[in-house]
Amino acid sequence: MRFFAQYRVPLLSTSLVIGLAAIAAFGQRANQPATSQSPVERGKYLVTIMDCHGCHTPFKNGQPDMTRMLSGHPQDMKISAAPPTPAGWGMVVAETNTAWSGPWGVSFTSNLTPDPTGIAAWTEETFVNAIRKGKHMGAAVNRDILPPMPWASYANLTDSDIKAIFAYLRTIPKIPNRVPSPLPPANRTR
Ligand code: HEC
């Protein structure tokens, strides 16, 4: 008891110092996730958590088919007109999750692989501008990028994160797949 009474204060302050040091070290690590990751690793992480696969990788049996990773709407799945949308419903989605029909018409998810039918010709600048400005290929004169591409949310990414996504997309397998152009909206019944 006497021992404890004598050493209590130094013991307490030592553990406080160790505790603070641990918190400081942890805080530092938490603030610097990117330094231990290469841009490509960071890009892969972002593509995974931001659900690019949910729309750009065609679904098979309700799951993204990774043999067609990020290749966009399959060219052999022809859609020539917008399907009728039931009254009160906002959107119709193809079973692949790659064709979306709504008030804007029909949009088809792009091929994001580094194939000539994908984004092989895109520069990093094209990619950054498309995500930031919501214009096809980032050019002000081009059409708007259509829903449901969540570019307005992604526009809040840091430059280094957008560039990391692009760097990762450069490394994925090339998949030849020519995605069709968007279609106009169907005549609505309501
Ligand atoms: C909710 C569905 C959805 C998600 C999630 C999604 N996209 Fe898209 N994306 C689309 C659709 C649909 C288009 C086609 C839009 C069009 O034709 O205007 C598109 C188009 C694009 C384009 C081409 C834009 C252009 O200039 O024509 C790029 C690049 C792109 N997406 C990147 C991504 C990346 C990277 C992610 C993940 C970080 C992602 N998308 C997530 C639906 C989505």
C-alpha cells in the first residue's frame, strides 16, 4: 500500500504519456492512408468502395461478372428503344445493371477498360474533367453525362484520388466492347 501511495503519481503520469503517444501515433497513421499505398492501389480501393462495378461491370445472376470487369453495357445486348415505364415508377434497369431508362432516355454504362473501344484514347485530363464537370469526355461543348452516373458526387473527390482511379483503370484487362450511344426517352403514358 505504501509502495503504491509513493509511486501512484509517477505511474499515472507515465501511463498518461504512453497513452497520449499511442493516440498521436494512431492519429498520424489514420491521416496518411495514401502514403503507404501506390496510386494504382489507392485507385483500386476507390473503384471498389465507390461501386463502379455496380454499374460498369455487367451483372450475371445478380452479381457483377468479373470476367467482363468494367467493360460497360454489353454490345451484343441490343436495346433499340426505351421500355415503357409503369406509372408512378421512375426507372427501368436492364438485368445486366448496365442500361438505365428514365426521364433522360436510356443510358448505357461506358467501357472503362484501356481498350480502344473503352478509354484507351483518354488522357488523365479528359478523365479528371469528365468527373469534375459532368460533360461527356470533359469537354464543355459536349452533352451532359447522363444519370445514374453519380459524377456530381464524385466531383468532390480530390485531384489525387481522381488521378489514382484513372491510374488503376489503366492497369485492368482490356475488353473490346463498343457501348451504344444513349437513346431518347419513351413516350410516357402518364
Ligand atoms: C449508379 C450507376 C453508376 C455508378 C455507380 C458509376 N457509374 Fe460511371 N456511368 C454510369 C452511366 C449510366 C454512364 C453513361 C452516362 C452517359 O452515357 O452519359 C457512366 C459513364 C461513365 C464515364 C464516361 C463519362 C463520359 O465522359 O461519357 C466514366 C469515365 C465513368 N462513368 C466512370 C465511373 C467510375 C470511375 C465509377 C466509380 C468511381 C463510376 N463511373 C460509377 C453509371 C454509373
